[in-house]
Amino acid sequence: MVDAIKLGALDSIIRYKLLIDEEKQIFARIVLNAINQKMTEKLYISRSSVEKHRALVMKKILPCLLRCYQC
């Protein structure tokens, strides 16, 4: 069980490093439970850009988070 958690944490770190800067900024705001409108105001980008980056973050990070949750 502990090995699975360690492996999940390592996978999370690797996946996070694969995010581009904009995706990391979006990810940080997702963790803080920010809504898209607030992200557009804070990051000075369009709503469609926020939605695009949010979708890419979820595609890259979500599988790892689900595996960690199941451990």
C-alpha cells in the first residue's frame, strides 16, 4: 500500500512537470477552487484560453489523481 502511494506521488510530480507554465497557473487555481471568470481576471487571458488549459490540465493530471485516490 505504501509503495503504491509513493508511486502515485512520483507519478503526480512527473505529470505536473509536464504542464506548461499557463497550465501550472490554471492547476494552482483549480486546487484553490477558483472559477473560470476569476482565472481570466487574474491571469489576463480569455475565457476560452482558461477552458482550453483547464481541459489539458485535467487530461494530463486527472488519471494520476484518480489512481492515487484509489490507493
